[in-house]
Amino acid sequence: VVSLLVSITLLPTLYRIYYRKSSGAVKKADYPFYFRWYERGLKFVLRNQLLTASVVLLMIAATVVLYMWLPVSRFPEISRDETVLHIEWNEPVTLEENNTRITRLLEVISTRPEYIIEEAGRQQYLLNSSSEAGTSENNLFIKCASPKELEKLVEELSGYLKKNFSNADFTFSETENLFNLAFGKTEAPMVIKLAHFNPGSENYLAELASIQQKIEQKGDKVTSKIVTRNLILLETDPEKLLLYQVDNNNLYREIKSAFNVNTVFTINDNNMYIPVNVSTSYKSVYEIIQNIFIVNKNNERIPLSGLVKVSSGHDLKTIVAGKESEYFPVMVEIEPSEFKQTAGDIKNIAASNENFDVTFSGSILSNKGMLMELMVIVGVSLLLLYFILAAQFESFVLPLIVLVEVPVNLFGVFLFLKLFGAGINIMSAIGIIVMAGVVINDSILKIDTINKLYESGNSLLRSIFEAGRRRLKPILMTSLTTILATAPFIFQKGMGAELQKPLALAIIGGMITGTLVSLFVIPMLYYLLKKGNASNSKL
């Protein structure tokens, strides 16, 4: 249908072109109606140069304002109807209590998901290479009918857990898919890395909890908690081992067997070594120690309780290590504009304790780094383009006319991104590069045509208008085909379309603005540059 419409539209134009070639005469009345509109517009621009320059400057200023308003992210935001809720109750609970809490949680929510998959406690996946969960952990895979219902359900679950289990640490994460596996999951806006100079000290946890409490009192939205675990330390008495003639290796083997950590064999899965252990029923540590006997070299049974000393402790459940050292991450939900103030407040809090060093990471910093890299790439590209055009036009000034188009075109890009709720990301940056290549090429050919006509002896104004007539159809056809080819991505749904939507918006917005600039502003700038050397002409 589109091809048929284009053919019907172009038939009169093709006929007129053929008629002109056969007759050998080209009259002004033979040009299509849009040629007359274009000439009227070009005359208006050349007569009102101050007004046109003011509009261009306003567009550049609006580009800066829109750039500050637009959100910056690594990838476009994708609507999701499923999530994974990980709960760490942060207290010693049995598997039965864990399941009871989840059952009560699912009963009180009013927004009903399509289905839920629950994994409570330790899982028996043979080839699971992830960290082993304990009885106090629970993973819920939740799928809803729509992204809006999922958002309501997440708010409801978060409110219930905060109200009834204030010590619990829970996170909503993205489900595993090909996109996340290829590019990684999204991280928190701000991650505070608290590194202790002596992590093994006795007051480490107390000092860490004090700093996190001060951060929460500042009003920042802290989304992570300190998750700890109870430790039981078994220390052997060397003197008693010699007295009762107990072999240390035999003692170690019996303790491993008693605590069900005997490895039968290992599985090599893609360079990952996964141990397979013998497991029996669970018993308390003190019950095991009281009922286990060790056979010494004289075949005498020695009670384990007389050979070891039991002590308890408290430590972090997980340890995170970076390039510098071990650190404890604190996740904070803030806006990019609040990062500088928040970072300064947290540095002041950490400075009160000389044992801690604080560094920052998160999506805000990574997005800023990505944006700086893109700006450097674009700057280098424009610099190379300038030298190429300077060599082609044999002028250092004419390339500047072409490069002026870039900041003006960004106004259309940012305006479309803002109107359709998108932001600056990798996909929109690719769209900007594609758009700039197409539109700048139109301007280069326009200036080249004007140059050739002007150097062949035509007047300045005649060269501008004749080049405009010659390049009008190619510019319009290039712009229309590019815009129509990318327009469907704006209205489609799904992960692929949502990823390509910012790219399409950047191309369409830039092409609309760039076409107008190529047709009207570029000729005006060329006229201002050359009018001093040209004879006076009236429009």
C-alpha cells in the first residue's frame, strides 16, 4: 500500500520531468507547488536574517535546558511484568517458620499475581553454581498481568515487609533473560562502599551499624541492611589430644562427618567445580558434640566434648571484595541531582570514625562516565569531520557552517525524547550519530552545489536558489524515507521495540529539525559569509 501511494504521488512529478527533458525548456511554472513554497520560505529567511539567527540561538539554548532535564541511563527503561523478590529474614528461623511467613505474606496482599514460584531455604539443585541459601532466605519469582499491576504489588509487598519485619533485608531484582545476561542487571543509583582498615576487629560490626544508622537518619533512602549470621567456633586443645592420644586428622574427619560435610565427588561444569556432599538429618551443634565419640590410637572412645571448646560469634553473612579491599555496600535510592550533597554528607559521617574509608559507585556515576565517553567520541568525530571538510572545500570557514547544524539538530532530538518520555542512553546516542551522518551529508551536498554554481559565474543569490531547487527533492526524499522507516518503532511494544524506541525518536526529531536547517539556515549562513564579495542583489 505504501509503495502504491508513493508511486501515485510521484507519477505527476516524473511526467513533468520527462516533459521538460523532451521539450528542452524548463519554466518556473512547471515546478511542483512545494518548490514555490520553498522559495517563499527561503526569501523570508534571507530577508529576516536577524529573526532567523535569534530562533537558531534560542533552539541552541533550549537544547542545553532539555539536556539538563532528560534522565541519563545506560540502557532504555524496559517495562516488566515479572520480578524476583529475595528475602533474608536476618534472624535464625526454621524452614517451617520461613514458609509460614511467606504464606501469611501472600494471604494479605490484595493485588493478585498470575503465578508465584517459591524457593525457601536450601535448594537441592545439583548444578547450581550460585551461593547456597540458608533456611532464613526465600526467593519468590512473581509474574503479573501487566507492568502496572507489578508496580502496585511491589509497593504492597515492600510496605508489608517494612511494617512487620523491620530487620529483614529484601530486594526486588530483574529476572534472568538474554538482555540481562549480555549487559548485566541494573545497579542501585548510589552504592556506598564502607571499607574497614581492620575487618577482623571486635568492634567492626558495631561501628558499621553505627555508620549505617547515621546515614539513615540523614533522610537518605537506604535500601539495604546489615545481614549477619551466628558463628560457632570449635577449638581443639592440643594438650588433651596428646594426653588421650587422639590423632588430629582422625578428629577432623569425624567432625566433618558429624556435620555432614564429607565430599563424595565433584562435578566439573564449565570450569566450575561443584562439590557433592553426603547429607543426613539436621541436629544442633551442642547435641552433636555431646553425642560424638572419637576413637584414639588405643581404640578407646573419647567424648568430643572433652577435646574441643565451643564458642559463638557474630559476623557478616556475605563479604564483598573490590579492587582496593573488602567493603560493605550500602544501597541508596537518590536522584542524580542529589548525589553531590549526599556524597558530602556521607564523607562527613565516615570521617567521624577513622577506621573506615568510603568510596562511591552506582548507576549515577556509571551513567555520567558513559555520557562523558560519548561526548569525547562525538567531539573527536566532529574534529575529524572538520578537517575532512576543510580539505574538500579548501576553506577553514565553510566547514563551520556545516558543524553549526549539529547543536541545532540536537534540539529536535531532545524535544522528541522529552515529549515521548524517553531519555539519553546508548540507543538514543546511536540514533543521534545516525541522524547526524544523514543530515550533515545533505548540508555538505547543498554547500557543494552552491559553491559550484557560484564559481561557474552565477550570482550569489541565483546560486543559492538554484542549488536549493536542485537539492530540494533529494533532501526531502532522504528525510521522509528515514523518518517513515523508523516511525513504527514508536508505536510497537515489547522488549525489542522499547530498546529501539529512543533510537527512532532521536532519528525522527533530528531529521525534522535537520531538514529545515539544511533547507533554510545553511543557505542563509552561506549568504552571510559570501555577501561581502558578491555584488548587491535584491530579493
